[in-house]
Amino acid sequence: MLRSIAALRRACLLLLAGPAMVLGTTTALEAQAIGLPQISPESKECIQCHRKQNRGLYQQWGSSKHYRANVGCYECHQAEKSDKDAFNHYDYTIAVIVSPKDCSRCHSQEVKEFQDSHHASAGKILGSLDNVLAEVVEGNKGLITPAFPMGVSAAAVNGCWQCHGAPVKVLANGKLDPATYPNSGIGRLNPDGTQGSCNACHTRHSFSVAQARHPNTCGKCHLGPDHPQKEIYEESKHGINFFANEDKMNMSSAKWIAGEDYWAAPTCATCHMSATKNQKVTHDIGMRISWNNRPITSVRPEIADAKMGLPSANVPWQVRRQNMKDVCSACHNKNWVENFYVQYDGLVNLYNTKFGAPGKALYALAKPLRPHKAPFSHKVDWVWFEIWHHEGRRARHGASMMGPDYTHWHGTYEVAQHFYANYIPILKKLAKDAIASGDPKKIAGGKKLLAKIDEVLNSKDHQWFLDKMSPEEAARRKKAREEFKKRYKN
């Protein structure tokens, strides 16, 4: 009788404490009494060895929610004998890679959202212009492995593949080719046919929610000259507030709603994934983005999604923007949010109209005039690539996340400098060399290119370069200069 009363009391206390307490403090006997799952015999056997041979992994797992829910090694690594990467390990059939398919046994909704996102499709970059750089221009075929007997570029293996992911090649007995694994690229192409790696954000074996919410986790890939979101965030008021108030962010909380559970600052997860008072957590990071700033000119996200065959192609940008405005409203009023988007759209439209679209048209005319056809074989290829792929992206990403230095000095300033001081002179030389070549095709192409250069430079956006600024604009500039000198004359 006393045992029954004690058991009932424990159950009541656990219910009052909530599910986090159930998973966090329940003993094995108490878990059994209230019907929680027990750790499996298979995982118990795994633990006997791995707690000695891989103490760090064992301790990470021991601090995780998986441990408190009695989810062990076997629950994640079990495999069917028919799986491509399956192998026999002490009479158990397992696989090294835990793919989204494996995670979906418990996290089906999260995996579905992730599989529908750009993150899971990141491996599709293979074969793109970026990969030509890593595989050919920067690399060679010097890295020889069983899956690549003819060699593969170490620049691609250690660079592009580690963020974007690559196809994992399976060798005999379930072993994985060393050029393709280890790899936690977020768009990894797994042996079971799935795309992606949950481990890219939820680092094994602790799977810490606090770590997944931290900006540094996103910074593994989202930094550098062409997509410096991490650095932009650190420059922004959001980032400044986060690092000044990290101890107030409640990062480990099971419920993590902006404005309720924390309010000092947002992180990347806050804006792109985490719950609000009106939205659930989402693992599709495109559902709150209203511009895709990756291409030569920014496009609405549904256009890019359609090209990649993603179901989100049916979600218009206006809906996604409203989703993000909902996030912003946790801390900002409506006027602030609306005005921010006026500023952001203005910068995107400036870049698209003044540099992106004209630059693209000029490059299309210049390509046939190059002496060699290979990508990056002429200076014009490098200059134009960096204008849109590096500097233009920095400007647009900087505006999207309120990083003024990246918008201007690392962005529009460098776009303009290289457009006028490098790109236009190179284009003119290409055109003149083509006209002087004696080749009728090249002569015609050179004339077309010169005519397009003339058209672009005489347009309203660029006519200042030819000393053709309108009298009204010249008067405004003169007045502004005089006012500046007057303010600082003392």
C-alpha cells in the first residue's frame, strides 16, 4: 500500500513538473513505472564498449535529451542488411551515417520541412561555376581514393563539400570513401537516397538545442567574402545585443518564443526558424525570406524554388514577408518594420537596376569575344564574378540584416569601384580587340558590345561617369558640398 502511494505521489509530481522534468530527472525504475521507454538491450551493449573507447562521445550523449529519453546508439545507427552502407558490427547490422530518413522515425515533421528546404538541396551546387573554381581553377586531380581512382580536387573536398555536402560513396563492407566522409554538409547526398545532414546544425552526440540556436552554428557556412551573414550579424545591432546579453537569452529552454522567453536580441534561428506567438518552429528556412539574393540579380524566392523543384514554389513572397514581419513584431512596432523593408527593397532594387542587370547583359556580349572559352580564363570573368558573386551579395545581405559597413564599404562601394575602374575598361578593350581582329563575327560582336557600353554609360544611373550629370543634380551636389564645408569650416 505504501509503495502504491509513493508511486502515485511520484507520478503526480512528475506531471506537475512537466515533460522536461520527466525526461530530465526520472530514474530507470520511475520511467518504467509511468510507462516511459526503456533503453534497449542493443544500445546497452553498445554503451559497454563506447563508454571506454569513445569517452567524449559517450559524455556528449549522456548530457543530451536523447539520453534522458532512453534513445541510444542502436536506435539511431540501426540499419537493414539491404542498406548500401550497412555493415556487421559485433553481430548487429548498423550504418555510420544517420540520415534524415533515420531521424524521421521520431522527427517526421522536422525532416519533412527540412527536405523541402534550400538547405537540403545545397548539394545541387555540384557542377556549378563555384565548383569549376574548386575542381579546376584552384584544384587538380591529386587526391586519390578508392572511389576516385582518377583523382579528385582536395580544394573541393575540404571546401565546397564540407558546407554544401556531396554524394557519400560506399566501399566494401559498408566503409565510406575518405574523400566523401567525414562530411556534415547540410545538403549531403546520403547512401539511402536522402538529401541533407541534421548533424550540420544539431551536432552529434549532444544535439544541443542551445547550440543549434547559436549564431556560431550558422557561421560554419554563412561567412566569408560571398555570403558573410555571420559577420554582418555581428556588426548589426541584433548581434551586438546578443553577445552583450547572451546570458539572458534562455537558449536551452524547451519553449523559446521571442518576446516571451527572451527579448534581449534575436539570433539567426529566431528570425528564420524559431517559434513566435503566431508561428510554430519551422525547418524550412525559406519560409520567411522575401528576396533570394544569391543570383546575379535578386529574385523572389518562389522563382528560385521553382527552378529547384521545391514545393515552396507555391508560396508567394508576400506570405513569407508577412511571416518575417511577425517575427520582427516581437520587439519592433509596425512602423519600424515597414520602414525597414522600404530601405531593404530600395537597396536590392538599386543593385539590380544599376549594376546587376546591365552587368549581366554586358558580360553576355563579352563572352564570345574572349580569346579562350574556358571559365575564368580571362580577366573579365574574374572581375564580373566578384562584382555579383562577392560584392553584390555582400551589399544585398548587408541591407537584409542591417549591417551598414557590409552594405556600403564591403558592398556597393566595391561594386561601383570594380564596375567603373575594372569592368568597363576590360570590356572596352575586348570590344576594340575584336573589331581589330579581322574576323567578321568578332567585328560584329565587338561593335555590339561597344554600343551596349555606350547605352549603359549614357543611362541616368551612369551618365555622371561621362560628365553628363543633369544640371539639377549638379546643383544639388554643389549645394550639399557647400553645406558640408560650412558645417566643418571651424
